[in-house]
Amino acid sequence: MSPKIAFTFLAGATAGAVGVIVVGRLLASPDAMRTQLLAKPEFIADHPEILARVQALLLSRKLAAEGSQRMELMRGKWRFLTHAAFTPTLGPADAPRVLLEFTDYTCSPCRASAPAVRETLAVNKDLRVAVLLYPTGGALAEYAARIALAAYRQDPERFAALHTRLMEQGAGLSQESILGAVRDLGFDVDQIERESGSDETRRYLNQVRLFSEELEISAVPAFVLNDKLMMGGVGAKQLKELIGVGYPASPSGSLPTRSATAGRIALRANASVSE
């Protein structure tokens, strides 16, 4: 080996060793790494692959934090509202998994999603849907929500049929058609009309609105299962991806099964949430 080649080799090896030592020290000292990157931010700008990894990591952390916050709200402050005793429910009242659906009978994407919700329930016997009535479409939307809630309180077993009828009416939805569906299904229409205007019904709708705001849900439909949130119209495939398998026990825990009396008592007991 010539002296020139030997010198070049040694110089390169020495520089490489020094580089390894410097990088090793930076990795061993987060403060040193932070100082270096703050002093030379162009390093990150010149290496977009690093920036992309950082952005992906930040998004992952943000979604995880939001999911944890939703879980805390559902298992804590708003636990009562997601139970079958307090909100209209589709599927087995004691199902171990609970899919929350924020919906509005005047909302086209909500109506378009309804068949997928029914299909999902049909193939998942361990799932129930807590139908959180969230009228965003004006006076008719609120009227439909009030009637539906009063009908559920009167007869939870017949609510699913009414829910389907209201979702299927589409542009033909009106106060007359809503009451017609209630009458056709054998509900006590006079009682439902009285209860639809009660303070308890008003309080429920306000509680759903506050709950949605805390979950940062800005539009309907919206679907929540534990730490997962999906907004907008869905098909059976999207719901299948959302509910997955192996989720922990539902936020309803061991609360009692639904009864009209229990629902009324609990809504009064939790009145302070909406005041």
C-alpha cells in the first residue's frame, strides 16, 4: 500500500470513528441532540424522510391522546348516557360491546348508513348500538328526535321498528308521517306527544349535544366505539373495520338493564350535567 493511499485510508477511518463517537454521544444525550437540531434546523429540512416520520409519530400520538380522552369521557362523566336505560338502543341491551351512533332523522348520510348499522347488528350478537339522538337539521329534526325518544321510553322493544321507519321516510319525513308511523306500530300516541315536550326530553337532547361537543363531534352521523371515532356516512365494510374484535368491556359496565322508570330517575339525577 502506498503512503498516500495508507494516509487516505487512515484519515477516512479516523473521521468515521469520530462520527460514530459524536452520533453515539448525541443519541446518549437527548439534550445534546436537541441543541444540535435547534442550532441547525436545516438538517431536518434537508432530510424530508425524517420529517415525514416525525409527522407520522405526532399524528399517532395525537390520535392516541384523543382516543384516551374519549374513553375517559365515556367511562366517567357520560357513562350513564350511553347505557340502554338512558338512550334509545338497538340490539341486546346487555351486549358487552357498545357502538355509539350520533344521528339525525333528517340527515341524508344518517339515513344512508342505517342499513349498514342493521347489517352490522345482525352479524354481531355481542354488540348493541346506543342511538344518541342529535338533531342538527332544524325544527323537524328535533321533533322527530323528541318523538323517537318518547316512544323508546314507552316501549323499548318496538323502538327498532320505529327507528327504521323514520330513517326510511327520507324527504317525505313530516310531523304527520312521524305520528303516522308511531300510530301504525301500536304506540300510545297521546302519551308520546305529551312526553316529547317534557323537561326530561329537553334535558336528554341537551346532554347529547354537550357529550358530542366534548367528543369533538361536529356533524352527524358519527360512530364511536371505545377509542375509535368515525364521522360521516358509512357502509358495512367501514363499520366492520371500526368495531373489529377483542375490544375491552363496554363503558356501560354492570349498570342495571333498561327500564322506563330507571331512565327517568337517572335523567333527573344527572340534570346538573346539562344545566
